[in-house]
Amino acid sequence: MFEELFSASALSALLQVLMIDLVLAGDNAVAVGLAAGGLPPEQRRKAIFWGLVAAVVTRIGFALVTTQLLGVIGLLFAGGVLLLWVCWKMWRELRDQASAEEEAAEAAMDSDPATEPKVKPKTFRAALMQILIADVSMSLDNVLAVAGAAREHPGILVFGLLLSIALMGVAAHAIARLLHKYRWIGFVGLVIVLYVALHMMWEGHRTIAIDLGRTAEYNAIVPDFADITPEDVAQHLRTKSGGGGH
């Protein structure tokens, strides 16, 4: 058992999992921090805690049915669309908060209480809903990526999922606190989450063409730089068959 754990393939899988977790857990933490950032400190901690609980449940659940998930055509694309919706909601909140801060600054200069901005505070329920949707979308991306690297080593797969959740929790608290001091960080974080959503949609729509056996038709209508290459097809098929590939 220990020989298998410290074999070359296991160590290689572990390194891949660590790299994937560092990247994807950071993205997930940004999404959770953004969603919880508009809440009071006590509710913020509760939202992040329940977000972590949801992340544990969804990632373990997805990990148990990874083989079936890999067989669902268009699942990654659908996850990207969900995350895109979360981005839109977050952008509206950041925009409203920025407008409120400008109005508050003007009201302070005028010293006119009647001009104080009226901003609807973010509710715990709204923040938790955004966190749950982001968890589902990003957990899907994380599990598929980690499973591709560690399919033959279930212990490393579990370790990778737990590590990503721990990293996400620590980073999400820090990001949520920073958002109260530096509002512009929210817009930077939003760009990161938007990139993840668009990347999931991009990769997802290409895997749809591969799964349906329509790569030739796909390549005929897209620019040359966007062609699905034989290497892309082989990579996708290796991932689905459990040979790794992220």
C-alpha cells in the first residue's frame, strides 16, 4: 500500500492535483468572498461556513459519480453558464455599491441628510444562493480536473478535494474582509470569476463537438486558431477513460 502511495505515478498525480487545487481553489475563494463581502461580519462568517459545507457535499458527491459526470454531454458548458449568471448578479451588486459610495461622499460634502443614498442591503439568503451556485459550478470544474489527474489514486483524489476546500475557506475570509476596505478588489475578483465562467463555456462547447463526433463540422465553421486538433480529441478521450490529462 505504502509503495503504491509513494510510486512515481502517485507522486506525479499528487503534484498535478496540488497545482490544480492552487489555481481552482483560488478562483472559488474569490467567488465566495465576493458573494459574502456585502454582508455584516457575523453573517459573512456564517455564509462562508455554509458555503464550505456545500462545497464539501457537492465535491464529494461529484467525486463519487465522476465517471457518470464525464459521460454527460455539455455538463461543463452548463456549469459555465450558471457561473456567468453569478457574475452578472455580482456585477450588479458591485455597481450599486459603488454608486451608493459616490452618493454618500456627495451627501457628506453637502451635509444634507436628505441626500443620503438608499441602498437595499444584501440579504444572507441572496449571498448564500450565489455561493451555492458558484460552488456547484466550480466544484464541477475542480472535480473533473482533479479526477483526470488522480483517477487511479482515489486517496490522492480525496486529499485534493479536501485541500481545495481548506484553501478556499482561508482565502474567502481574507478576500471578504479586503472588499470592505478596498472596493476595487471586487471588480478584479469579478474579472477572475468571469474568466473561469467563459473558460468553462469555451472548453465545454468544444467537448460537446468531440462527444457528438462533429469535430470536422465544427472546424469548418470556426477560425483556424479555434480548430479542435487531434491532440485535443485525444486529451479529452484520455480524461474520460481515466488516463488523466489536465
